[in-house]
Amino acid sequence: MRGPLLRLAALTALAAAPAMADSPGGRPVKIALPDGEQVYNQICAACHLDKAQGSPDGTVPALAHNAKLADANYPITVVMKGQGGMPWFSEMLTPAQVASVVGYVRTHFDNSYPEPVSEIDVKRIAAQGSEE
Ligand code: HEC
């Protein structure tokens, strides 16, 4: 009886430690990924792959060396609203996370579009109706 209970207590303590350190106390609706690189690796890389090379069969486009990222409005719109086979992330990611992941792909993977992407840009696009 004592064994499993002790293990459970230890696990609970382990799990609680980081949560107590930085949890705001509410239920997390959005996922907690602090920066664009982590958002990319945890979410985008599932389809666009680790070097943003896209899928070998071409169904997922490469983000690496992609001139369509020059205008930040385009990747923001795709991430917020989805496009074709790409799901939208406006419910999963905060505007700040969308800004940071778009900023990340625009400055990595052989892209160099260093103008910063802000949360304001993301909110502005989110507020627009779907205009093609
Ligand atoms: C479930 C798979 C999937 C995930 C996850 C995904 N994408 Fe995509 N993405 C796609 C597909 C498929 C397309 C092509 C959409 C189309 O135009 O038909 C695409 C297109 C794009 C484009 C447009 C590229 C171009 O050349 O037109 C951008 C930018 C993009 N994704 C960024 C992201 C970012 C940033 C993330 C992470 C937040 C992400 N994607 C996550 C599947 C995915």
C-alpha cells in the first residue's frame, strides 16, 4: 500500500513544482509555448518539417527560402485563418505567439525579413473579414 502512494506523492510534487512557479492560476486555454522557435518546433514542424523544407510529396509547402514570407501579412493571415490543407491557429495560439512564430520563420530557414512582427499586426488581420 505504501509504495504506490509514495510514488504518487512524488509524482504530484514533481508535477506541481513548475506549475506553481509560473502558473497564473487560471485554466490554460492556450498552450504555453514561450517563443516562436518553440511554437515552430511543437506545432508547425509537424507538417512543414524541422528545417521548414515542406513535405517530400509537395502537399505541404516549404517555408524555407520562401519569398511569400516577405510580406508579413501573408503568413499571419495563413496562420490565423488557415488556407487549403493548413489549419488555422487563432484558437490555439495567442496573437503574441502568432507574431513570434511568424517572426521566427521570417528570420530563419534561409529567410531574412528582419522587420519585427507585432501582436498588433496579428490582431489587425484577425479583425479583418475574409477578403481574398
Ligand atoms: C496540419 C499541417 C500543418 C501545420 C501544423 C502547419 N501548416 Fe502551414 N501549411 C500547411 C499546408 C498543407 C499548407 C498549404 C496550404 C495551401 O495553400 O493549400 C500550408 C501553408 C503555409 C504557409 C503558406 C506558404 C506558401 O508558400 O504559400 C505558411 C506561411 C504556413 N503554412 C505557416 C505555418 C506556420 C507558421 C505553422 C505553425 C504555426 C504552420 N504553418 C503549421 C500545413 C500545415
